[in-house]
Amino acid sequence: MIESYLSENWSAFVGGPPPGHIGVSLISSCTDTFGNMVGLIFLDRARRPEFIIKICRNRAYAHKLEREFWGLAACQMTSALKGRVPRPHHLGRSGDLTFVIQSALHGTSMRDCLLSTKDDDEAMAYLNQAIDALAEIHATPVSEPESVAGLHARQGDDPFCDRDALIRRGVPERIIRNMAQRWGGQMTDGTNRLSHGDYWPNNLLVDKKKRRLTGVFDWEFASGRGFAPTDLMWFLINLSSILYYKRFKQDLSMRDAYAWAFFNDGPHKRRIASLYDRYMQNAPDFNATGFAELLEMTLAELSIREQATYGKARTMDDVCFGMLTHALENQKQLIF
């Protein structure tokens, strides 16, 4: 039983004597193969969880929780992020299981709030705070230890090192070479900056009454060697799906929603452009080469990251590659 295991080791995991009662409510995350079990930890029969436990059952992907623990610890060094990022308490192993215990955050999914609100000012308040928090994350200098290097330890500093995979799928070698060259000189001061790795509205929490961002969670792809603007572009790509669903009340594939939002002039353009501009005004300096090139590099990195992390092409890899191909073939139609 998880409850008894936590109670027996509470002092080592969290500190202090164990509470009188520990309750754990387990929920699934992602898929059984690649995802983790997430447990909400309730103390003394409280109505809201005080801690979260994430359990990885596949040792091949334990590095994701190691990354999460490291990323959360890095955030504690930045006062602007404290209180909005879970506090990491313990990274441990039990047999083949790897687990992380962290403080719980409370709020409503930003995605749900964006879909439900009819107030554009409320929606923009959430989105602007999300962009400001992202700039704070990217302003955090970090040193990533080799023990959690994971993806980048295998790839080195060049996310385009497996170029043959892109070439086989139709991306011109000239494009890959140019993206790789631009990638190497993005940060102007040579400082490694923190990136989240999966920054989108479903991983953000808000307080609807106060219209305030309350949480940024799910740091399994945190990195100190990645390309920080990938977070921004991934956020905007996912936002396009939300905007489409909210306007037409029907689902659309991520690739089609992205094409609708990024390559067609419309009411979505001003909102996405304002968020992009807001980030550029507040983010740490890097050698920006334009929206189109940042988009291409983001999609290439995400596609390669999926293959490197999971060992083979998956659905998300195909989605990202499809969006990359669309961007390369329709550069003139890009609205930015």
C-alpha cells in the first residue's frame, strides 16, 4: 500500500513526524507505457491534497522524473516563480519504480478557463500572465548536471544531429543545416537557461476569482540545454487548437488548427501576435531570427525529441513533423 509506505518513510521524504492519516488518490497520466501514475496525497482527511507523488513504472523513462525534480529545484532559486511552481521534496526509487514527491498546487486548468470564459479581458489576463511566467522561467540561469542530462546527454548540444531521419522524410538538407547553425547561437551571452519543455495551457493553473496564474506543473522535459523559445512556440501552437474549438465548437487536429491560426489572417492573429511580442519584450536576449525560423526550429526539435526520448516515431512526432513540413511549404502564407 502506498499509504503505509509513505507513512513509514515520511520523515525522510518530507520531514517531520508522519500525519495521523495519509490518503492517496491515484490517477493515470499519459499512457501506461510512457506515462506515470500520479497520486494526490491528502493529509488528515483534508479536502484538498497537500502533496503529489509521481511514479514511473518504466525504468527506461525514469530520467523524466529526474528532470522534473531538478527543474522544480531550479525554480526555487527564483523568487518570481516561488509559490507558482511545486516545491520538490524527494526523488527516490523502490525496486523498479522511480518516484517524486512534490507539493500540490491548487487552481483550475487554464485551458478549461479559456474555453469557458466569455470575457476576452479575462482570457487575455490569463494568457499575459502565462507569457510573463515563461519569460521568468527562461531568465533563470542553470547548470544541468550530467545525472539528469537525459536527452541532451545522448544528443550532445545539437538537436539536429540525427539529420538523416529528417532527410529521409523529405526535409531539404539545406534547411536542416541552416536551422542547426542558427540554433547554436541563440543565446547572446552563452548562459544556459531553464526551459519547461511542455509549456501549454493544460499544464497551467489559474484562480478564476482573482484572475491570477497560480501554478506551472509537469516539468518532465525541463532542460538547461534546450532551446527556450520552443516553450513559447509550443504554447502558441496549442493555443491555436483552443481558439479554434472555442470559436467553432468542434475539435480539429492540432496540425489543422495550427494551419488555421498561423497561416490564415483572422481574429486569432492579433491575439497570438500580441503574446509573441510580449514574450520578445520580456524574455532574456537571444539571437532571434524571426517568427518563421523559430517555428521551424521548434517543430524540428520536438519531432527529434520524441524519437530520441521514446526510441521510435510516435503520434506526436508525426504531428510535429507534419507541421514542420507545412511551415516549410507555406512560408509566404505565414501571418507573422
